[in-house]
Amino acid sequence: MAVNNTNTNTKVVTGKVRFSYLHAFQPHAIEEGQEPKYSTAILIPKTDKDTLRKIKAAVEAAKEAGKSKWGGKIPANLKTPLRDGDEERPDQEEYAGCYFLNASSKTKPGIVDRNLNHIIDSEELYSGCYGRVSINFYAFNTAGNKGIACGLNNIQKLEDGDYLGGRSRAEDDFDALDDFENDGDDFLG
């Protein structure tokens, strides 16, 4: 008997996005005392109209599904997850020309490469690389805050990118040396 997936209207598989503030292998708490979660900021190019259309439709479906949490109607001051990187993060160049949203989960996401092989090395997936994500949208009503949140399901890495946060790759920091010669300054002895 097939299991009926009830979140098909609120689930989205994105096109190519970039990951920022990625915590896919170990849960991370943003603030002291918060529950640690797996999470990432997802940077969506403003030119990816198909992904943006799917996200907006899924957010609308989550609003409809969430009416029961909000007394039967959609609140006017509802918080939604999709934000404009040019407006909200003008000091971070990687957000330029992108919308972004934050996705999180209490459970570890599935992580695969472009050939669907599982990625188990945490060095392979990092803030700055590119991929696709499976996300779902759901309503919340917590401590007076009402809105739509984004859940992180799975991640597919498509390609490497420049590290975000100032980290560089070892192969970019050093030149290959055929024969490392001691220049005569033997400081050890």
C-alpha cells in the first residue's frame, strides 16, 4: 500500500542555489539556549524564476494549511521566509542578486552528490558551494509570532564554490614545490 504524502503542495526542490551558514553534518544553535538544528541559508538567484514561483506557491499552500493554527484566517502581519538579499544583506556580496531563505531541521538532512552518492565527509559540503535542496514550508504560531517557516529535507551538492566566511582552500594558499630546499638557516640545530 502506497503512503500518501500530504506535503506535496508545500514541498519544493530548488534549482541551483548557493549555501551559506551551512550546518548539515552537526546541529548548531544560533543563540545560547536554543535547540541545535541542522540548517543553511539558501541563496536563490533572482533569475531563477521557476524556483521562486514554486516557493511562492508552496508558501501560499502553507498559509492555507496553517489557518487552523491562526484561528481560521491568515494574519495580516504574517512572517514569510523568502527575503531579498539586496535589501537585507547589502554588506554581503554573495547575497547580491539573490533572494534567500533559512531552512532548518531537527533531523539530519540526506546529503548526496550530483550522482546521488552519499556525502559523508563534512569537508565536501560547505558554505559557498552550490547545489539543490528539498525543502518544505509550514505554518507556525509560537509565543505570539505567526508565520511560515522552511524545513530542510535533503541536500544535493552540484559543484564547488568559493568558501564564504573568509576561509580559503589549502591548494589556493600554497604553491607546489618540486624540491623544498633548506636556505641554510637551520634554526633547529
